[in-house]
Amino acid sequence: MSTLPGLAFIALLLAAGSAAAEGLALKKDVELRGSAAVGTGAPMFLSADRIESTAPNIVEAQGNVEARQAGQVFSANWLRYDTTLNAIDARGAVRLEQERLLVHGDTLKLDLDDYSGAMTSPVYQFTAQPGRGNAQHIDFIDKERFALQNATYTTCPVDNDDWFLKVGELDIDKTRNIGTARHASLHFLGTPVLYTPWMDFALNEERKTGILAPTFGTTERSGLDVLVPYYLNLAPNYDATLYPRLLSKRGVQLGGELRYLFGDARGENRLEYLPNDNEAGRSRWSVALHNEYQIDTNTRAGMLFGRVSDNDYFRDLSNLIAVTSQTHINREAWITTRRANWNAELRAQSFQTLQDSTAATPIADLYARLPQARFGTAQTFANGLEFRFDSEVTHFAHPDASQPEGTRALAYPTLRLPLATSFGFVTPQLGWHSSYYVLDDDAAKSRVSRNVPILSLDSGVVFERPLEFAGRRFEQTLEPRAYYVYAPYRDQDAIPNFDTALLDFSYAQMFTENQFVGGDRVNDANQLTLALTSRFTDADSGLERLQVTVGQRYYFSDQQVTLNPGDPVRNSNATDLLAAASGQITRDWRIDAAWQVNTQNGVTIRRNLGAAYRPTPGRTLNFGYRYIDQTTEQVDVSAQWPLAPRWYGMFRYNYSFQDDKLVEGLAGLEYNGGCWIVRGVFQRLATKENQSTDAFFLQLELSGMGRIGANPLDVLKQSVPGYRTSNDLLKTP
């Protein structure tokens, strides 16, 4: 805050007499505020009902007093200015206004050189961000810092005190945008709910070092769950968080997270440790490291490392279904480079397998790649011919010594000639899949090679026509597609299965050369895929309203290659029929549906139905049904909906008919009070095949202060697609 120059003030007053004598009329300035850019050199402008000099160095103004200088304003009923001390003394309806602060009070004493002073009975308000309150007394330390005694603070609007901090002493530092409170109690709806001898908080949305709002809740498996994070804002591009966590049934867990973002490197690393878990009878821990480094424009390196102390770590200590259901934790280090016509990669990778003690069948361990090297190149010639070469060499190791191990070398060169017009395309491709295995001594054959030529021909045509329906104009397409693949049979029973699986049958899989994913199996093929797609596009908006697709693959020879020796082979000359429909059929409704039907007996093998209704933000209804013959049948319904002004309800119901159990159930309420939000969520989550856990989240969010209680936001965003916080909704036009 700039100081008021006494010399300019007096010069203005003394000049009035001589100017009048010469016929010049000086007018009181009620509009000029001075120039903040000039700073302490800016003139002062004064207006009042009466202005007089009561002593050589004293000027007094009375009645509607207003003084303006360098972007700040003083007003009062009475004001005295001492030019010797460069200080003011004001009484009666005192008002101090500056760029980011407005204060009202009874009396004000202020030294304009160092901006130190005091005001009684202040009522203050920040103008750059929400924040206001009152106090018994305020001490100005300098132009950016002041301290209040017996004060209150809230971000609620004027005449709304739904919540406020009541503090013995409140220090405000506008240079750092930090408030520090001592002997503070939080009052919510007239009731004190929290006390702390000391706390600090940000006056804006910027990050700052300090204790974050605690979170607390309760779960069936861990009891009362209280987490008090301490945030370290070490620099603009790196920070750390320490989060001790009290679990009443288990003990105290210690956790820490370090994040950084430099020009060439970024990372996020987390450690957690729970000594002597009272329920499990052992210490438990987890490590999650993720770091990447940009070596140059084309080359990157990185590492992922995850590990937990036991199989049930996530099931016992997490409430996110994506976390509790994971069965393998990835660990890898890699370096990759991508150039104009080639790319290369070197990687080492292994996994930790998390078993489910209640499952009837153990979860299979995955092979480690120690290491894996890849190289690829691509070139397009002048006539449009495309050459591509992909290769890799991988050594596979397994944690179970009884499983085969070895090294695999793969090479797959292809020639492809895309021929396209405005109405269709034809793309022939010829490839040669070559592999070589060096296996351990326990294998029946220590050296195995395989060479498979693969020929494919992809083609399609697009027909278009205008269409009118229900008074609207559409563009309809009819897109037939044919895809032929030929690959001769090669005996692969002597090749172990290191990383290969059967691709899930789908529309995308019908247009692939190989029904296996991974390098250990190449299917024999003499097959043709036929498909038909029709799209309905809104002629005015260009939005695709509906897409309908049907497709089927036909075989001209019997299957011989299977994933494992002895697996049953295909007994028909055609696959199941696939049909799918999806699109934004109206402004509010979107559908996604897929069917897989066995055409020989008319039995539905798979059925997925999905619909989403979202008329406006905050109104979302999701419905899903999933059926897989003899293995899966689930219904999944979730929603967020306004129940009353500022009230929102959320729920999810995911039930498995096959297992006769609830996979996940959730019910919650959210109320937005304007400057505060309260959320309550109850969740039941299946953590094992025959085991579930209950959790309750209750959170109070205070605008500009943070959140208190258990955090349900991650759960809501994952469980209710389309969920929006009420703060976002009330800001939505």
C-alpha cells in the first residue's frame, strides 16, 4: 500500500488562498483517485464539508471526509493529518479501501511511512477473493500484513454466517496469501464442530505448505478411518504430502507421496507402511513408483514399480473397486526412441500376483520379460506401397521353477498397398511371420522355429443417400466390408505359451489376421469376414445419431492351431453373428448395445445393453446389462439427480445374478449451501468372491477452506459415470 505524502497534502491546501486571490477557483476533487503507478509521489485529493489547519503541521477535516491517493481511499466523519509525523487519526464510520482489502471501523490511527497502526472494531472484506469477518481490534504491521484479535473469518457472502472460524488471533499475510489462526474453533450452523490451537490456510486457490483438512469415515474392515495429510509446497514444480492415517481396528498407517515436474523429468512416488496390523497380525506396506525422463526429442526412459506386502492389502485398505479387483501389479523399466522411419525399445518387466484366498481357482502368475528388445521400421514408396517390419527378442522367466523358460525372437515384415477412392477401398497385404525359440533344458525341444506366410485382402464400399425422418434431415450410409485372410497351418505344440491369449471375440477381432494376442501362436486361416454398417448422421449438426453394424466370419477349412495342445477345436464353418447399435439418438439419450448369437441353434452367447440419459448437467441416469453365456449376468444402474433446490442424490446398484450377490451398491446425498457443501455416501463393495465390506463417507466442504471428513469424490466419479460436484453444477450456465 502506498503512503500518503504530507507535503503534497499541505501544498494543495495552502495554494487555495493564493489561487482564489488571483481569481482562480480550486474545486474539491471527488473523482480522481490518484495514480497507483506513481506510488508515493502521487498527489492526494481531499474532500470534506469543512477543512481547516488547527496548527502549523496539523490539518483537520470534518463531515463526509474522503481522501484519495495512489489507489487507496480513506473516509470518515472526522480526520486529522499530522504532516510532521506523516500520520492520520480518524474517527466515526472509518473506511479504509485499497486494491485487495476493504475495512470499516470506529477509529483508525495510521503511520503513512511504514503503514503501521491500529483500528478498533474492524469489519473487513477481501475484494480479490471471497473472505470476510470482524474483530475486536486490528493491528497493521505494514502495507501487506495485519493481525486481528478476537476475530472471525468466513467465505460466506455478507449476512450469511453458516460457517465461520472464531479465533483468538488471526494473522493475514497478503504477500503470501496465507492466513494463520491461533485458538481457532470452527462453527457450522451455529454449532462449534472443531477446535485447533493453531492452523493456517490459503486466502486463494494456490498451493501452500501446511496441514490439509483431515478426512475421516468408517469401514467395516478397518473401523474408524482418520487421515490427516500434511502438504509441503517445496517449489512450483515439486511437492510432497505426508499422510498419517488412523484405522481404529488396525493401527496407525504412515504414508508419503512425492511429485515432481522438471523440464525433462516427471514422477509420482508413494510409500505406505502399517506396522503391526491388529487385525492381520503383521506389518503391511505398499510401494508405488512412477518416473519418466525425456532424454531428447525422440527418446524417453521410465520406470514403474509397484509392490504390496500381501494379497489382501488393497482389499482391506481401499474402497475403490478398480483397486480392490486388481490381480497383478506391474513393475518395469524401459527406454524407447521414435524416429522418422524407425523405432526401438528396451524393456524389463515383471509382475506381482495378488491371490484371492476365497477363489476356487488360483490366479496364474505371469511371465517376466527379462529383458525385451523391440525394433520396427516403416517406409512408404512413391507408388503408395507400404513396407513395415516389426521384430522383438524377449527372454521369459517364471517365478514357478516348474514352468518352461526361454528366449523368443520374432520378425514380421509386411508389404501393403492401400488403394482408395472417394467411395471405397481395397488393401492387399502380404506378410511373413517368422519366430525362433531357444528353450531351457527341460523342454522337449530346445530349439524351435516357425515361419508362416500371411495373405490378407481388406475391401469396402460406402453408399450415401439423404433421408428424412420425423421432420429432420439425415445422411444415411450403407457400408459393406469384406476381409479375407489366408495363413497355412504350422505345428506349434512344441512352443510354450509365454504371453499369448485368445482374443475376445468382437467386431474388431473379426478384422484381425490372428485370433491370438501375443507372439506364441499364429492361427491357421482360410476365412472371410463379411460386415455391413449403416450410419445415420444429422444433416444440420453433423452428429452421428445412430450406427448399426452386423458381421460374421466364415471358415473354408477346419481349425488346427489351438492355444494349448488338446484344447477343443472349432466345430462349425462360421462364427457367431455379431450385431451392434450405438449413437446419440436424441439430445438427451445415448445407447450402446451389442449381441452375439449362435446362428446354428439360435442361442444368445453374449448381450450387452447400455443407455445413458443426460438432459442437463447434474441429471444423469446410466443403465447397463451384461450377459455372457453360463459365466456372467449383471445389471448396473447408477444416477445423479437433483431432489430439491441444492439437493442431489447419487446411487449405484451393480448386481450379479450368476453369483447371486451385490458387486457394488452405493447411495449418497449432496447439499450445496452456497459457501459450503455436505456429502454423505454409503457403499457396499465386494472385495473377494464371497466377501464384502461396507464403508461410510461423510464430508463437509467449506468454500476457500478445504474439505473435512472422508473423501467420497473418487468413489462417486468411478461409480456414477457423468457425476458432477454441485459446485460445478451451480457454476454451469
